[in-house]
Amino acid sequence: QLYAQVLEADQTDFDSTPDNGACCTANEDDEAVFVSGAGGNLLIDQPAISSTEIDIFPNPAKDKANLQWVLPEAGELRIDILNLRGQVLQTHTTWQEKGFVQQQLSLAHLSTGVYLVHIQSNEQFLTKKLIIQ
């Protein structure tokens, strides 16, 4: 298991405090636990997209959530919604030209709870928390 420690928080991240605990152990503010195994791949050495570069709204959400950001170069875009066990529940893959991107996610089939939205484009990735009410 790999625990992701909070390094940055903003006004929408109401339950996290940056650098509040020790790395690599479970703390109340850890954003996620990634479980490797059963054929799963865990990519660690990719450069990350800054969390200030992408918006997820509304968050908390109900039936739908919107993602928007500026894509620095054209390429394949993959958006995964994962539960906190690291299981992929929904995947959307598309080709996207560089520039402003807005993508709507359908959430109607997901239960109330906390999920992770993992976005990968070319060699960059970002994982953000999404709350469904």
C-alpha cells in the first residue's frame, strides 16, 4: 500500500491540512491509499499537473460534475473515477486538442461518498478528490 500525503490544500479541500503528519503512514488527512497488486499498475515517476490548474465543480456533487483546465498540448486524455480502494469505477478516454478543456462526468450511478478523479494526458497526471452527496 502507498499512502498519499497532503502537500497542498485550497478552500475547496475542507478536510486536509498540508504537511500535518509523517509521510508514508496512514493519517486522518491522507488523500488516498493506493493498493498495488492483482495486475494493477501504479505509476509514480510521472510529472504531475498542478492541482491549481484544474477545477472540479460542483464539489460536493450529485448527478454530474464538471472538469475544466487548459491542456498544454494535444494528446489522448484519460479520466478515471476510483473508489478509495483504488478500484476504477468509470473511465473516459478521448483525443483532445491543446487549449481549454471542459468535460462533464456523469455520477448518477455512484453512491454517496468520497472518490478520486485521476486525469492523465500524455506524460502528465493529476488526482483530485470528488465528494458525491
